[in-house]
Amino acid sequence: MFRILCLSLVLVFLGPVHGGPLTDLHPNMTDQELFWGTDQYDFSVVLPAAGLECFWHFAHRGERFYLNFMVEWVTGVGHDRHLSVTVNAPSSLLVSTVDDAKGQINFEAEETGFYQMCFNNFHNRFGTMQVFLSFGVYYDGYKDLATRQEEEKKKKQEVSKDLNNTLTFIEEATHKVENHVFHVFRYYTFGRMRKSADYFLLLSNSWYVTWWSVALCLLIVASGYLQLLFLQRLFVTQTGAEEKKPRC
């Protein structure tokens, strides 16, 4: 009873506690401000036999969306290196599709939202494959919302003035260099996954050649032994009674 009385006094003096799950992590930010920016993701994923994996990535209308993929290795019986890749817009419309061991998809986003990328391994009913993925969005003339609003305000205030634009030129050149470095990193990633795919293919061919060489060596030894045994049987002579000896 003493504990219940103390708890009642605390509630009376402090009042009810206002709490609950936080549903909006950034109440003062819109989706445009929250997702806007150049980004890139690259990783490997293992697809089981006849498996399907889908990923989503956010892109704005008018900006560039790209996807690079390459099959690194395939295991199983009667395996096929082809992979079926589809990209769907936020409105569920099919944007692009590729059915190959490697490929690139690059297009200008017509809608703002999450784009769906699906990877289907239906060519291999009994084989597992590992796929390297590299996807993202990039913005050639990217500037955040606050910077754009500030520049618009300055333009309205300084219509009749000619100012020195050295800082603006430096900023634009910096954005261009950053964009070029980003593209160089993209091509480097594609070259790296091509190198890894060639390495796994080399290991697979080495294993194939080794086991076939061993099998052919065993076949040659067995055939030689059988030929020798057959030749020995041709020279076997029978010893015994006079009737069993061959006559002319």
C-alpha cells in the first residue's frame, strides 16, 4: 500500500507522461530534402536455384539512374550464366530489362520515387550463382534546397549589379571534378567485378581440365592393360594328350 501511495503522489505532482513511438524522424524535412544526393552502392548477392531478389533505390525525376551487374560464378548441374534483370518505375511500369551474364542499365528518371530492381535466376533450376551489383544515382548540377533558395534570393536582390563570380566558378569547377571522380569510381568498380568474374571462370576451367586429364589418363592405362591381356591370350599353348594338339 505504501508503494501504491508513493506512485500516486508522483503522478499527481508530475502529471501524465506524454510519450509514444516516434513515427516521423525528421518532421521539418520533406522527402525531396531527405533523399536528395548523389550516392552509390556496390555489393555481391547469392541467388539460389530459380531464386528472385529485388532491391529498391530512390531517384528524382530528371536525374540519372544507373545499374551495373555481372555474374561472378555459377555452381550446379547444367548451369547457365545468364541472369534476367528488370527495372520498374515507382508506378510499376517496366523501364528496362536485360538477360545476360553482365550488363549496364542507365536512364533518366521520369518519376520521383523508389525504383525496383529485380534479379531472377530462373535459367538455373539446379544451380546457384553469385552476382556483383553496382547501382545508384548521380546529379550533374546537384545543389541542395537551401543553397538553391539562397541563390534565387541573391539573384532577385542583385539583378542590377555586376559582382565578381570567382567563388562561383571555383564552386562549379569543384562540383565538376567531384562528378568526374564519381564516374571514374563507377568504371573502376565495373572493371573490378569483371576481374573477379574472370578469376572465378579461370578456377572453374582449371578444375574442369584437371579432372578430365585424370579421367583420360585412367582410360589410357586401362586400354593398354586390356590390349596386353588380349595379346597374352593369343600365345597360350595347350599341353596334354595327343588328341588335343593341333593337326594340319
